[in-house]
Amino acid sequence: MILPIHDSGKHGADADYELFSPEERTLWDIQLRSTLVHQLATVKVPETPPTSPTHVTYNVVGTNARVNIDSRDSSVNVANDISPAVFEQLASAIRPSAADASEKKKLEMAVEEMRTSHGTSGFGSRYCAFISLLADHMQVFGPIVAPYLPILAQLVT
């Protein structure tokens, strides 16, 4: 399209259009009509508008689960309901690592000791023993156990 440019200094296209010469107005009108005719001929408009699904199922599970539709979730949750299953999950994460078998066994035993002392006054010392053992092999086990460390730290009273 060829757009004649005139600035009336006012806000809005109407005032600028008033500054067009008769030839510019004719050119502008022909271009608009031609564009509209072309679009109407090529764009298929459905006879009936699209409908939304009649049935939607949302399955939401887990601690602090939420549903966000057309929005961003920037919330942060701290869950204090710590399941004893965290010890089995931690042990399961350690087992497939590429570390030496004896080192994996030591860590698994430390996890088992934490599990058996969970909820007792002895848990803190078992946790410290686990962290000490982990510190000796942080490069190998650090990325594997990192997701579990905040949960374990919450158990220390």
C-alpha cells in the first residue's frame, strides 16, 4: 500500500486524512477497497464459530499442587509435611550413580540410619554423619542428593 503521509499535529487519523489531496484520497480509498475485497475472497470464515471443549478434566495431585490457566505461577511453597518415603527416594537416587560400590553402600547405610532415627533425638547426629560422608564425595553425589538436602535439614530439630 502507498500511504500518503500528512501530520496534522493532532491525535487521530481523521485530522491527518483531512490534509490528503483529492488524488491521495482516491488512491487511499482504492487501496483499502482492493485489500478488503482480496481478504474477503481469500480468508475462509467458518459458518459457525469454534466452540470450547464441552468436557475438560484436570487431575491435580501432590503437595501444594495448583492449576494455572493463562497465567504465570510465581508462588513459593514450603511443605512441612515430610514423608518417611524421602529416605527411600534418597537411597534410590544414590544406587544408580557411577560411584564406587563401597562408597554407595556407606551412603545408603547412612540414609538407613537416618530413616531409623527419624523422629528421635538421635536424628541430628545421624544427619551430621550423613552430611560428613557426603562432603567427602560431593563431586559425585552432590548433584544426586541436592534435591533432598532441604527436606532433610527440616527434620533436624
